[in-house]
Amino acid sequence: MDIIRIPEDIPQVLALVDSGATSSFIDQTFVVQHNIPVIKKSTPVPVEVIDGRTIASGAITHETTPLELCIGKHTEKIVLNIISTLHHPIILGLPWLEAHNLIID
């Protein structure tokens, strides 16, 4: 996978593309470390893991402001839901995959 940059003053990171994720996410610690602007959601959004349990960090209460996401030569604006994730600072979920109509070989 290509390296992702959001925005230029934030280091390049690898993202997980997850067709099982119902949204796209960014790690809370990563957000704090890089001073990424956030907005409080009007209503918390519960999130479940694959076996139906609620994620340990609880409902999603914040999201990023629109960020510039760069993958190779492609650039777009994206809002990411903020969660705690240990292994991947960014997760691009099924809505992102559907919007881009990717062909994976």
C-alpha cells in the first residue's frame, strides 16, 4: 500500500484498508501527538468489533476536521473518527473503499 500523508506537517504513515470497518478511523494518541484539530460529535457513535463487543475505548465522541489525505498522486479531503487503536494509526473502511471503487488483485 502507498504511504499516506495528512497533512504535510504530519509524518507519512501506513494505513490499514479494512473492508469490515463501517467507517474510517484515526488513533487518538496519533491525533494528540500531531495536534490534529478535532470536533465533538453531536451524538456519540457506538462501535463494535467483529464479534459484536463494543470497542474498549467506548463510543466515538470526536472526529477530525477535514484532513488532506494523499496516497501516491491522489489527494482528497477526509474526516476520520477518533478511536484508540494499537497497531494502525489510520484505518480506511468500507465507505472509503466503495467511494474509490478499488480493484484489489
